[in-house]
Amino acid sequence: MRYRRLSTSVLYRALFVLLLSPAGLNAQVTKIGPEKVVEVDQIFARWDSAETPGCVVGVSEGNDVVLSRAYGMADLELGVPNSVETVFEAGSVSKQFTAAAILLLAERGALSLDDDVRRYLPEVPDYGTPITIRHLIHHTSGLRDWGTVASIGGWPRTRRAHTNAHALDIISRQRSLNYEPGAAYSYTNSGYNMMAIIVERVSGKSLADFSKEEIFGPLGMTKTEWRDDFTRIVRDRAKAYRTGRDGFTILMPNEDVYGNGGLLTTVGDLLIWNENLESGRVGGPALVEAIHRRGKLNDGTTITYAGGLRYDEYLGYEEINHSGSTAGYQAFLTRYPEAELSVAVLCNATGTNPTSLARHTAAVFLTPREQPAVSSRARAAREEGPDPFEPSPTELEAYPAKYWSGEAEVEYEVTLSDRGLALQRRPGVTIMLRPVSPDTFRASNGWEIRFRRDDSGAVDALSIGASRVFDLLFERRASGLE
């Protein structure tokens, strides 16, 4: 008998049918009634297409995974669909694993959370008041976010292959903090990159190796690893995409910084981890208690951030969660301890909003105790702003000059034209400035620009305030154009 040779495309289609069948490797868990499955499928309907990237959702009740579903494509170029075993990057959901590594070392007496970070990282400047490891864990250090500084310097993340060494170098150049350590809370990746380096310097192992030996391996998180080398081949990894008006473009995290993010994982492995945060199979009761301990400010105020975990409330239930976003990857991992319910959502495109997707999925399983609080943002958006401020042409002429920051290693030139005042950065970046009050401008990219004056009243500097950098100083070099 002669056999006809099948085309490659036919073979691929046959393979995908196998993978998507209950007997295949992509067998989707549905230990719940069909009506709930339909509800969840409707939540993800927008991303359930062979023409879009998508998401994977996992739900566990107690220790039992009751739902695991995959939607959309892992690779649009090759036509590979997402599966329940697809590996995504978890963004800042990763932070709880860095915190866990630090807490395990503290539990063993290898370090103390109240140690001055300069004991392990002498590269960090002495700001007069010690920054402790505990400050790093709870985002109360006052440290500027290194990625925001890099962006101000013209090298935003995904544009340069940053490493933890780069992050520490940027941190070491900062001459001031956003605020005194412990005085306030402000989210910054810097502390978690520093913690990754501390793990290595204390344990003698990279955070990647330490996590594999002490956390991932013992828990059976077989598909979880750190992206410490973005060029390494990772089996079953989804590509990440930017969602735009004209479709999708690739947006991968081509960088080796990790600890702040960079965890490669699956929804199944994340549900295993959430179970450990209840049982303490790794770390025991001491780790469970320590990672859930919320931070406190100097004035005694308890904040909502714990060890890479946020405390919130949804439908009347206490919610312990963290979101994540790196390049095109989006993630949300949440847990409702009273209901013994966990939900993990991993997506590979911007615009997917895994927080909303996960909470809507949780609502399928929870009996609401109350409706979610209405956000005040819409109300605030309706409030009238201050009267427009219009400086005179003579006043505007005081600002044009070149300004340099050694902390960001970049020069900006302030120029004045018939379009108005602008910041310019080589080789071709122009950021328009809108006046809001004397010496204060709002940049078109959202920055706040404040010009500083010396004792004589002459403009001698400017500062840039961004989302995670409050006051980055630029010194005036020369006025006017050359």
C-alpha cells in the first residue's frame, strides 16, 4: 500500500487538534459546572481568537485546580495557540518570589531585615539615614525607580539590554532620595533588583539558582524560572505583543534585569505557589507570616503592601494580590483566603487587563457580600482644574539653555519657538511644555518640569518629576542655542 505524504500545514493542524483535545497536552481542566465554564469563556471572549494574542486563566478552590482555560495565540507568526502549559512572563507578580528568597535567608539568620543595605551593597550612597532591607521589601526606601531614571536618560526599558548591574549602577549615581526612608510608600523596582543582588551576595548563588533549589524545585513548579538571560530558549514560551490601531507588533522584554520582574511561569505553577502561601510547604509558618506582614511607616501607619503582595478588597472579601506588566506581558495573581479561592491570569498582549479579567472570573465563584467600591477617578476627572497660567514672552526667555544630569547621564536643551517651550534630547526627541504655574510646566509625556532659581533670581537648574522619580535635578550649562 502506498501512503500519501501529508503537507506540513496539515500535520500542524492535526497536531493542534491533538493538543487542544482533552487527551492532548493542552487538556483544559473543567471541574465545575458547564454554566460557569460558559461564564468564564464569555469573560475572555475578546481574546478567544486565532487572530489575536490572548490569555490563560487558572482557578483553584482549596488545593484543587477546578478550572484552567487557554485563549488566543502564543505566536501569531507561527500560528501556535496558547495552552494551559504556555509560559508567560509574570511582570511584578515576580516580586513575591524575590521577597520569599530574602525572607528564607532571614529565617536562617543569614541576614536581618533591619540591616542597612550598604552592608551588602556598598555601592549605594550614604543618604544620612539608613535604608534597610525591610524598606526595600515594602517600597518605603525613598529610592528612585532606576527604570524611570533610565527612561529620562533616553533609554527606557525594552530599548536596551539592561542587567541588574546596570540597575545598581544607576541607583549608585542618585545623589538624593524621593523622601526619607520610611516616611512614605512609593512603588519602585529599584529595591527588588537590589534584593536580587543581596540574595546572590549572601547565599553565594544567583537568585535564579537559589529560587530553583529552595522554592521552585521543592514545590514542583517545573515550568518556572527567572529570565536572567533573555536570549535563552524557553520551551512553550508565548511571544509578547503590543496592541495598536493597526494590529499587533512584537514587544518582548529584551533585558536581563530580574527580581523586580522577569519570572517565566504558567498559571498552574502560580496556583501551586498560592497554595504554599496558605500551607507553608516551603518556608513553613514563619515564611507565611513574614511574607504577609504589611509594612509600616515611621509614623506607625500600616500600608497595604506586604512582601511582594498587596492587600485589597473585592465583593466584600479580603483580596491578596499583585499585578504585573513587562513589555507586552500582563499578569495578575490573586487570592481570597476566606473563600479558599485563587485566580491566576497570564496574557501576552497590552490592553488585556488581567486584573479585570481575574476579578470577573473570581466573581463567577464568589457569592458577593457587597458591590465593588466606585472609583473616585471619574469624579476627580470632572473637577475643575486651576485657571490657565500664561507666562509672558519675556518670562519664557529666562528658560532656554542646556541642562545636564549626572544622575541620569543625559543632557536636555530647553528651546523656545512659536510653538512654545520644549525639551529637546538628541538625536531627535522633542517634548512640548505647557505652563501650569510660575516656573512649573507639564510636559506632553506627563512629566512635571520645575525650573530652579539662584539667590539672584536667575534660572540655574530644572528638575524632572516622573511617576517614580520625584525630583531629578538638571544643572544649567549654557543659555541659548549654539
